[in-house]
Amino acid sequence: MAARWTAWIVWAALAASLVFWGTRLLVRPSPLPAQAQTVATDSGVQADLLRLFAVAAPSDGGAALPRRRTVPWPSASACSAWPPACRTPSAAGP
């Protein structure tokens, strides 16, 4: 009995799909209203894009920006020459 219900559901889905696509493809669409206007695509961009997307320089010359300090880290050759230089920065202290 389940096979009959499954077949019926499959055929109903196929019929619904045919009705949907038949109405989508065969029915003539309604015309546009008389007051509808198209969008002008030939005008282009009339704004100053460089001013829009450019990064402005800080007025104080960049003095207020936070700076990152580079922390020197010993190389592998320094570790072989002097083992205390290979301590991690947290273990080395201030």
C-alpha cells in the first residue's frame, strides 16, 4: 500500500511541476505600465572616486598612531653560543 501512495505523490508532484512550468513558459506576460521608465545606465559615475576611496593622511603627521616595537629574538646560532639568550621573553623578565 505504501508503494501506491508513493507513486501517487510522485505523479502529483510531476503534474504540479508541469502546470507550474507550463504557466511560466506559455502564458504571455502583462505589459509594462505607461508611466514606467527605464534606468539610465549610460550616465556613469559622476563622483570623485579617488576622494571616496583614498585614505586620508592624519592631520598631526601620524604622531597619534600607536607604534609597534620590534622585540629582538635570538637566532639559532646565538642559542648555541650562549644558552641564556634562548630564554623565552616571559621567563627573561624586564
